[in-house]
Amino acid sequence: MIATLRRAVTGTLAAAAVLTAVTAAQAAPLEFTLVNDSEFTLFTLFVSPDYSDTWGENVLADAMRPGEEVDFTSDGSHCIFDIQAGNRYGDVVEFMGVDLCRPVVITVE
């Protein structure tokens, strides 16, 4: 099951502990690439500001099969986000405190 997934974050995201400082509000492109390096198809992807108590809407347009990657870009004035990816069985992996004001690659393993 996806419960055995571990997170591996590459690119400019070295560790969640490094992301404790909140970047000043600015209009900047928010970019990240999600790589599905697991053996499971992902059906949900939620991206919410770190201060939010809810996940909002699923932003995956289509199911994401193993080996696929998807680029996400939008404009925003907040940088720090929490990201949750899940399979059809309800198992999820979360990436907390991700700074999306820099290009980031997130790999679900």
C-alpha cells in the first residue's frame, strides 16, 4: 500500500526544517513538478497555503500513473504550501511547508 511510501524531495527543497522562515508576500510564479515514482496511480493532489485548515479542491486533472510527472504553475502572493497526494484507496503522502516561490521537484516514492 501507499502507506509504505516515503517522501523524497529534490531540487531546491533540501529539508522541511530549512523552510521555517516565511517569505515576504510577493506576486511570484508558484512552480513545482510532481513525480510519481511509486508503484501506485495517484488520483488526488491537494495544495493549500500552510496556514489553511482545509485542503480545498483536487488539482489533478487526470490520474497520474507510476513514472509520470506533472508540472504545476500559478501566480500567488504566498510562498509556503502543504501538499498531499493520494491513491484510490485513501492512502496519502504529505509534504508540509514547501516553498513554492522557487522551482521544486517533489517525488512520491
